[in-house]
Amino acid sequence: MTLASVVGQPRAIDALQAALRSGAVHHAYLFAGPPGVGKERAAVGLAQALTCPEKPNEGCGTCASCIRIGKGSHPDVTWLMPDAERVERGLAGRSDFTGTPSRDIRVEQIRGLLERLALHGLESKRKVALVVDAHQMNPQAQNAFLKTLEEPPADTTLVLLASAPDKMLPTIRSRCSKVQFNPLPADFVAERLRTERKLDAETAALAAVMAGGSLGRALALDLDALAARKEVIEGFEALTPGNVGALLRWAGTFGESRETAEQALGILSLWTRDVALAKAGGERLANRDLAPLAHEVAARTHEGTLHRRHALMEKARATIVERNGSARLQLERMLIELLEGR
């Protein structure tokens, strides 16, 4: 796992490699882009390049230093992320926390990071901090972090990974060198799914589009959920304002957990795109087998309503995923607002 091994992001990787070759590495980077497109792999590769004793400014990927960075155990490379993310990665258990693990990066974590960065490196002259989900820093944490950016510790590189950089203070963004990571091409993601998950071409193509250019999301996609997408879509389109019972049943079924709600919203977001495409006369629908339904819905749905659909779905997804809102409650709210506007 080196910078050279990151695929699908040539502009981002070329910019980082050029900075390493010229010795013009910035003290702080903001890696911005959707989840699962290579930001974290690139951050690990950059940390390796900055600390590798075998191939300085490049990283060999095989020495003890590089391997420990990949495992998160290098003493001079500090990882920081929300507690909930640590639990999801198996780096901590729920029993390690009082109450529900926070999805925010808290000011106490930032203070702990600053204390570590103030120490001399143990094995490398350069110290590196990798801040996962940096956009999840709460306001107090962002203000504390800003002070570090204004007076950065010597021989330190900070790498912030963010899928929603607009949630961060403009003063933080302006003090970082931004490296943009874009969604991966659907054909590339589909090919990886065919080789790594042994999917047939049609399933891989659909899963790649549903993942929105995120290889990580595509590889983690629940195939049962993919198979159930017809149930999600057809059940959604059958809902009517007067049938509250059906609305509650739909929200209860797909709001059973944060994961099922996020999957359902992803399916509906892609479906809304298909309906909009059908309305515009396009034929390359992701849900090709539901093309007749897409054209039927397009004929009776105003373009403005489709934009509103997308906005409400994104609002529900953000509340569930980023603010730990109740999955079922958010789906119920979304459906009520959508049906009122039909």
C-alpha cells in the first residue's frame, strides 16, 4: 500500500508525488471526496513516503515502518477518528464507552492529538497525523484544531480526510492544501466487483452505479439488499398520502437499522435519477429491468418534484448517517413530506 498503488485518482496522486519529489510537502492537507474512493489509502501512502527509511519520499510498502503505518501501529503516525468509527472498525468495543459512542470528533481528542504532536518523533524525524472523517469535528474541536494549523508543530504533516468539507470552518479549509478525490468510473468499479466478488456483469454494473463511484461502498454492498431493490422501489411508488399504515410499514421495514435505511435511500436516490433520466428521454437507466415503471412515474411526476425528492432523501441520509438520527423516524418524516408534495 503505497501512493503508487492508489488507482483511479491520477491527478491527486500526481500532485502528492510531485510535492514529495520537490520537497515542497505542505504542513496540512485536506483530502476531499466521497467515501471509498481512495482518500485513506492515499493518506497511508503519503505517511509511508514521509517516514520510510528504505525509500524516502516514496515509501516501499514492505519495510517494518510502512507495514506498521498500514496497521495503525507506527509511533510517529497518529490516527484520529470518531469513537463510533473506531467501534465499526473493530478498534474499540461499545463497552469501552459510557453511552453511545460519539460520531463527532471531540475537543478532548484534538487536545490529546496536540500533546502527541508536541513530542519528538521516536523513529522518524517526521510526525504525521491522519484525521479520518475530519468534517465530524464538533465546533469546539474545530476551533482547537485551527490553532494548530495557525502554528503547526515542526516536522509535522496533518492529513484531514473529509467527505463533507463544507462542514468545516473556512479558516481550516484555507490553511490546508486541498487534494480532490473524485468518484471512480463505474466501469472500473464494476470490473473490480467482477474480479473480487465474482459477480456477473449485469449485477456488477448495477452495484457499481448504486455505489456512486465508491469502490469501498461497492465492495461492502449487501447483495441481499441489491436483490431486494425492486421491493424498495415498487413499495415506495405504491405509497399514497391517505394510506398511513402502508407508509409506516415501509418505514418500519427499511428503517430497521441505520444500514438498511442507508441502503434503501441509496436505492431510491438512484431510482430518482433513473426517473429524471426517463423524463428527459434518456435510455441508459441503472434499473434497466424497471424501465417501464420509470417511464410511468416520469410521465406523472413534475421535474421540480424530482428535485425535491432528491433533496429530502439526502437530508434523511445525512441525518441518519452523520448525526445518528433515528432511521425509522427519518424515513417516516421523509415519506410524509414527499407525499404531501405529490
